[in-house]
Amino acid sequence: MSRIISGLAGSLRLSAAAKETRPTSDRVKESLFSTLENQGAVKAAKVLDLFAGSGALGLEALSRGASSLVMVEKSKSAFAVCKKNSDLVTNALAKQGIEVSVELRNKDAANYLNAVEHEFDLVFVDPPYDFSETKLQEILGLLVEKLSANGVLVLERSAKSSKPDVAGLERYLEKTYGDTQVSFFRRFSQ
């Protein structure tokens, strides 16, 4: 079972992700957020969680001070889990006087990105390990213009997956935890 690790909603237990999703382990999540917080990438961030699964990554960001969150999940059963977990975390934050903006979208990631017009400061991309590399490249390409000037994109993949290169994005850090590889990207400086 996943949980919120730290922040204002720390230690809340989240509902398990749907069977077709692959949840991020607490160990990976803890290291990932330590890195992001050291870079100042979480506080007041506008967050996008693509392939949200249970919503654990985006909700962890809210607990740690992000200002808003959009969770995009195509699977109806995983979307229901996102909704339940979102309600749990936003209620816990509201009891402490913290109001955050949370938007949930039950749609395909590429379709969402083609329709949305605003930018995000922190983007999590955590597709299933067997997700098409071609489709992933398309999604990363769409994200270039959706990432704010100082924004960070975090890609979680199998350590056996190829490492995508995307015009307009610079991979500046990579970490491997067992069979999980986490890559950090930012927009190329203009």
C-alpha cells in the first residue's frame, strides 16, 4: 500500500492503484522528492501527473507545498482510485487551512496535452513499462511547450527501457533504483 511520505498530509495511506498500473515504490518516491525539493521544484508548483495511477506522485507534491495539481489517467478503474485519494489528501489539507486546486481528467495523455493551454512547473510522466516508445516520444514532444521556463519533467521508466531524447528538453540527472530509472529534464535555455 502506498502512502504520502512527507509534508502536511504525511503518513496518510492511499488506496491501492488499479491492477493495470505500476505504483512508484516509497523508496523511489522519497529519493525523487528529496531531489526535487533540493532543487526548489515543489513549493508553489503547478503540477501535472500524467498516467497518474493512484495519484501518489502528484498528491505527494501537494502535501509538500505544490499549489495545484492536474491528474490525467485513462483507465476508468485507476481514475476512480485517483479521485478517492485526491479527496483524502485535499480534505486533510483543508482541515489545516490549506486550499489547493486539483483537477482530474479521465482521458488519454496525448489528447489532454493537445487540448490544454497552460504551463506546468513540475510534470510527472510515469507510463506503464510496456508503453510504446513512439507514443512516449510524442507525449514528451507535446510537453516541451507545456513546461514552464524553469520547470522540471520527471520520467519514470524501466531501467531496461531506451532513454528518449527530445528536441527542446535536456536530461540533466538520472537515477536508477533496481528496475526503475528516473530521468529529470528541463527545457533548453533560450
